[in-house]
Amino acid sequence: MNIKIIKDPVSLEEVRSLAEEIYQDMIKGAVDIEREIIALGGEWHMDANAALLSEGSAQENIWGFNIHVDERGDEAVKYVSLINIRPQQGNRSMEIQDQELRRKIRVLIAQIIPELFV
């Protein structure tokens, strides 16, 4: 299982390659909203989450998402993951409820994978 921590822009083709390892047209990911890095790959969001934790991220800053590599724009990113259930942080659902947090994650993903949003 290949988990890639990404700090700088990557091509959509590289993301597609990672996606093909497990889900073909979708890849699970986690973002550290404070450090502005993402981890992609793995069977579960927890795999990417663990990779970020091992790189020094704090759990309260990590949120899960999915990228559908054949989609573009807002349709490409889904903010749903078990790691997002955080009543203590005001999120009682698998889906991220806070629109400002979603916006920040979208902006970060757009910076790291710009081809998703052209």
C-alpha cells in the first residue's frame, strides 16, 4: 500500500496512478489543514491519517476526503470520512459540516492538484 505525502503540486496523472492501486477512479486522502499538506492513498482514510501523524501532524488538524479522478471541480472532491466524526470539534457526521473548513480544504487541494479544477 502506497501512501504519498504531498506538499508541492503534483499532476493529476500521478494522483490517478495512486488511485489505480485500490479504487481505480477514486482515492482516499487526508489533509492537515494547519501544515497545508495532504496524504493520498491507502485502503482507508485512517491510512493517510496515520501517515500524517507520523510526519508530525496533530489529529485535530487532520480531515478526510475522497478525490474522484474522472471528475473536475467541486464534483471531484467529497468531504466524507469516518475520521471526520468529531463531536468535540463540532462535526457529528462523516461529512465535514463546516463550510469554511471545506473551503480551506478545497483551496489546498486545488493548489496541490491544480488540474482537478481546470
